[in-house]
Amino acid sequence: MAEIELAAPAPKSERAKPAELVQLIVFRLGDEDYGIRIEQVKEVTVTPEVARMPKTPPFIKGIANLRGDIIAIIDLEERFRLRPAGRPLPERSYTVAVEAADYTLGLMVREVPRPFTLPLSQIEPAPEFVQDSSTRDKYLEGIAKLPEGGIIIVLDMRKLLTPSEVMRLPGKGASS
């Protein structure tokens, strides 16, 4: 009878560590998927009534009362020039409320955002040539490569607006 040699289990330090996972809230802008780390998202809701504010950039749609907090509502398609300025949004849109250190703002999106979990190793740094050279901080955290071949552009919402844009946010003082 042949002897079967059983391998001893690997010590804990040699075992593969579980992949660090990242949870994103994913939404479409233009024809692409964008994501924000779930830690930066306060809530997702149907866009509340927006009051237009004077002397704000076109991509700032106005302010809204979101559960007692006055927040600025931003159209990222317009900010990123993925859609011509002034083109109307659909009758029903959704708002992703995101929190930065000094402010909370709402990102207006056309479709219901969805949660998505992936290993951190699937997010690669964004190449320099796709970063917006007009901003000091780079707001693209990276590009997530999906196993089926798609990509998700991962945004760092804390760096999306320049300091001067943050100061021009309507209702900033009321929400911080």
C-alpha cells in the first residue's frame, strides 16, 4: 500500500491575505461609469427641489434642503463637459450627497446609483494625461478595471472642487 504524505498546513503568516476590498457608489456620467468611495457618500436620494442661485458657475444648479441641511447641487456632466451647458436634465434625477471636510454637496445624476465592491488592487492610478491640469489637486483617484472588461473612473470628492469654488458654494456656511 502506497503511503500518502499529507502536506502540513501553512503557517498563518504564509497564508494568502484576503484582498482589501473597496466599496464604491457607481453612477453614469455621459456614457461612462464613475465611482465614489462609499465612505464619502452621506446618502442617495431623488433630487429635491433645487433653488437656482445668482452668480454661480453653470455646473452649480443651485441649493436644496436635504433633511434640514442646505447643500449645493452640482451637475458633474456639465462640470466635466460631458454634456453641453444648459441642456436640461431629465424630469427625475437622483442626488448623491457627498461629504468633504468643509462642506456637503449633492451630485445630480440621471440614473439610480448602485453599490459596487471590488478589490483595491483593481484600482490603478489615473495617468497624468487624463488629470485636469487646471486644478491643483488631482480628483481622479484611479481607474478600476473590471474583470468583464469595463472600467469605473474613481473620483476623490474631497479634491473635486478648487478652494475658490468651495468658497463660492451657495449654502456652504449653512451646511458646515
